[in-house]
Amino acid sequence: MKTAVIDIGGTVIKSGIFKDGKITEQRECPTNAQRGGPAVLETVADVIRGYETVEAVSICTTGQIDTDRGMVKFAGPNIPNYQGLEIKKRLSEEFGLPVFVENDVNAAALGEAHFGGGRECADFLCLTYGTGIGGAIIRGGQVYHGVNFGAGEFGGIIVHPENQNKEDIFSGCYERYASVTALVALAKEAGLPVENGRDICKRMGEPEVEEVLNAWINEVAFGLVTLIHIFDPQMLLLGGGIMEQTAITDRIQKAVRERIMESYRGVKISPAQLGNQAGLYGMAYLAEKGLGVV
């Protein structure tokens, strides 16, 4: 089976062809998110037209996705007029093909579950750390969506209730303290001349950087401890570029183990394996599952 797999990001749209267990013909093009949802979807249609005959289309994207209807149920402001967009209906009508749509973090978790770091685990949690914090719940090798298709919003865990502000729904929440955005903000407050997580990682070992990293790692651990005690998972998979640093994930694991009950200490904490291809592989799996291939 030949499936066009597509990942709609805020900056670029990644795509490829999945066939015989591999992704080939990988391409990227600008999302041009500022043009709005309908224009982004037309770009996706152009991407599909650029591939030779395919048998299915499988797309992951930001937002809460009604996977039954293939519709964006809820979306933030990054892509204007995205909420309510019926991706499946629009593309299936044009191409006459089966179309599958899923949230990007859920898709990445599925990719890890069936092709990456989660292949040996039926039940695990996946978190991605970047501009914000994304999350997904895998049970029996499948995504648990919740009644509103929004399960796994781990960035919304309240970790600092003393800092909550009714006018800002995410104030006091995990995302504000444990994302890479939060790490960079901490570093700048400390007077460090950094712009992103890579700048910080390059300077690991410097006393000022270590102080900032230790504070941030503690914040990461606070949220993970809560999730471990709630879900009792086999494993936590941590994604995002900063989690590719073994020195970071090792320290996070140590900080977590110091804070959880002894009976939970068998939980494995590992970096995700598929990088920015995880979503594409997850959508490949969903298409084959939806068509009865797997």
C-alpha cells in the first residue's frame, strides 16, 4: 500500500510516501500559517498532487482533532480560521481516497509505539518539550483520546497554584515552567546570552548554566512525578530536541526517582527515538490500521 503521510507544523509541512515499512520521497514546504486554515489545506492538497498515485492520505496537525470526522475541533491562534476545518471531508471529496486525521502529538506517540522507542510497551505516556508541552496517552498500543478528543493535555497540570491568574488559563501550569521556552526564559533572567535550548546545551558544565538547568529539571520532574502516580505507566517517552541530550534525560530520571514512591521506581524514562519523523510514522500506522492492513 502506498500512503501519502503529512505533518502540518506551524512553520513547515513535512510529507513523504509510506510503503513497505519505510518513508521515502520526503519533502518540506512552508506552512504559511498566517494565510489561514483554508489556504493551509490548499497547500496540503498541492503536496498530495505532487506525489504519483497514492492509495490513502494520512495527516497529523496541531489542535484537538475529532478523529471520527477528521475535523479540527479546537485550535489556538497560530493558524487563523483553523478551528472547525473539515480536513477529511475536503480532501476525500477532491481525491476520492481514504483520509485519516490525527493530532500531531498523538501521531508521534503512535509512531513511537509501533516503529520507535515504545515498541516493547503496550502502555506508556509520551511528552514533547519545546515551545510548549504536548502529551499523549498510549493504552494497548492505541491512543486514548478522552470524550472531547483532548486527553493528554499534560501542559495544563497545575504545578504552581500560587501563580494562577484567572485571566490566563495556563498560568501556574506545567507548560509555563517545564517547556524549553521556560528554560530559555530562566536562562535570560540569569543574564545568560542564549536564544534557544541548543545554546544552553552547548554550555552545560558552566556553573551559571548548571544552576538554571537544575532548576528547570526539577520543574520537569514535578510534572512527571504527578503523571507516574496517576497512570502507573510502563514507560515515559520524552520528545523534543533537548531530550536528545542523554545528560539531560539521565538527570531528569534521577530527579524523578528521588520523588516517587518506591513501588513506582520500575518505570522507564527514555528519549523518543524517531525525532521529527515520529508523526509521519504514526500516520502511516493509522492509515494501515484503518484500512485493515495491520
